[in-house]
Amino acid sequence: MWERVIRLADSYESLLVLLLANFFLLEVIDDPRWGAIGSTLLAAVALVIAISDPDAGETINKRQGLTILACVVLAPLVLFINSESIIGLTYLLPVALLVTATLPVTLVRVLRHGRVTHQTVAGALCTYVLLGLLFAFLFLAVADLGSGPFFAQAGEHQQSEYLYFSFVTLTTLGFGDLSPAVGLPQALVALEALLGQVFLVTLVARLVTLWVRQSADDEAAEAVEGAALAPPPGPPQP
């Protein structure tokens, strides 16, 4: 029983739940300080789940453990130092966790799958959500650390708007209600849109190729098995 619980906790489904929790956390929390802290903690747990693989014997190494510890210890400082620059730096903590291991490890493992299973699909979804969250945190950090506004539209913008804008950009929907300011914001937005398209072309194509190959192999195996189980032909009739 405990082994099943451990495997369920250490799966792409659990990772996807954590990433979606991070998504809704930024949507419902108005205080950017608590949003940065919560995102850092969730990103730390996501990193542990993404790296750990009991079947392959893979666990968190020393460098990754120190990175997680440093991010978790530094994040609460934003509660005692109320500064936009500190908040912006705090948003870079989950970026560090996502970039150092969670995103590349998840993507590599999905591409290594020899058969398309529910874990493969969940891993692909995790990779896509990770990209959207990664750029949302970058947008928030640039907005707080930069000298000018991130959006061309004037006024105050909640952190939920940066998250929304990130996924609108990633999926290239382009509703037009928000647009980036000239300079670094435009460059980051263009990069995210490009990576979103590359993701769909490479990973989705990979999954489709595996699915077609898997279906052909299954049909061939069923044909061989059916031929082996078929009764031998009887003697010729006189």
C-alpha cells in the first residue's frame, strides 16, 4: 500500500496538480509577497517530484538540494523587506528552481518514453504548464525590477494578469487586451511565443510518432499471435 502511495505521489499527475495549484495561487492571491513565497515553495516540491525516480534510482543531488534550501530560506525575507526590487528578486527564485531541473528533467524523460501512456501525456502537459509559469515569473520580475512598466497599457496590474498574459502568449491566442512595452518585455514575449510553437511542433510530433509506431507494433503482434493460435490446416480431401 505504501509503495502505491509513494508511486502516486512521485508521478506526473502529482507534478501537474502542483503546477496547477501554483497557477491558481497566483490567480487568487492579491498580495505579491505571499504569491512569491507560495510559488517558491510549490516550485521546490515540484522539483523534488520531477527529479525523483524510484525505478531508476534517481534522487536529489547535493547541488539541487542546496538550491532548494537556499530558495526556501530566502523567500520569506520578502515579508520583512517591503520593496518592489526584493519582490522582483523573489519571483526569480521559482524561476531558478524551474530552469535548473524541473523543466529540462521533465522534458527529457517524456522524450525518452518508448510507449505513449497516460504518464507520457501528463508529462507533456507538465512541460507546457512549466513554460507558461516560467515566463509568468519572469514577467513579474521584470515588472518589479525594471525602470519602466511591463505592459503598454497604463495603470496597476495584478500578478494574475501577468500569469494570464503568459499563457495567452504561449498559446499564441493574442486577445489584444494586454500588450508588452517596447524593449525587454517585447523580447521576452516573442521568445515565449516562439518556444510555445517549437514545443507543439517537437513534443506533440514526437508523441504522435510514438503513438503511430506503437499502434503498428501492437497490430503486428496481434497478427503473429493470431497466426500462432490458428489451428493447423487439415489433410487434403481426396
